[in-house]
Amino acid sequence: IQVAVESGGGSVQAGGSLRLSCVVSGNLYHQNCVAWFRQAPGKEREGVARIYTVSSRTYYDDSVKGRFTISRDNAPSDKVTVYLQTDGLKSGDTGMYYCAAAQYYCDISYGANYMYWGQGPQVNVSS
């Protein structure tokens, strides 16, 4: 399994939007879900949103609910692109964003559930 964060980071003013994208490729049959995490300077990594690869059911952390949207494309079984649309950005959303895939448990409270990780992009929100 390979996880590559393709694009979408940058610097925006508060209230702005960015769209992050991540490509997960390989044998996806056993990968249950894909999630986005973030880490701000001096803070612990936190889960932001996750999507099940088959049902496309989603879950969001309370801090982003109503502002962020996670989705996936209808790709062949060996490659899927997962998007994170971020709207109404706040300074507290600043950080490095990570995309990750999990085989079994999808609870984004526990990053250890996710075995495959991609790094980036950086998101900077100025107030």
C-alpha cells in the first residue's frame, strides 16, 4: 500500500478554503478506511475525518464538523483518491496534514490504527 498526498496545501486567510487530495494505491481489498490527520506545531497529532473505502460512510471530529468534507472518487480497486474539502478555515486549522489508511479499526482517536501514511501538505491559516 502506498499513500501519497498529491496537492492542496498552502496559505489562506481565515474564512478561506483549500482542497487536499491523497492517492492510496496497491492492494486495497483489505484497507477498510482512509483518514486525514493533522498536527500543529507543539501539539499532538489529531484525527480530522475518515471515510470507509467501500460504503463511503464518513466521520468528522467535532472541531471540523460542518466545515470540512471528506470524499472519495469511484476509482479502480487498486487506486483511490480521497479528498478533504476545507471551508471556513480558522487559524486553529493550521498544521501539517497527513493522509493514512487502516486495515481494521478506523477510530481516528487512535492514529496507531492506521498503518500506511503519507505526509503533507502544510496548511497555514492567517487571521
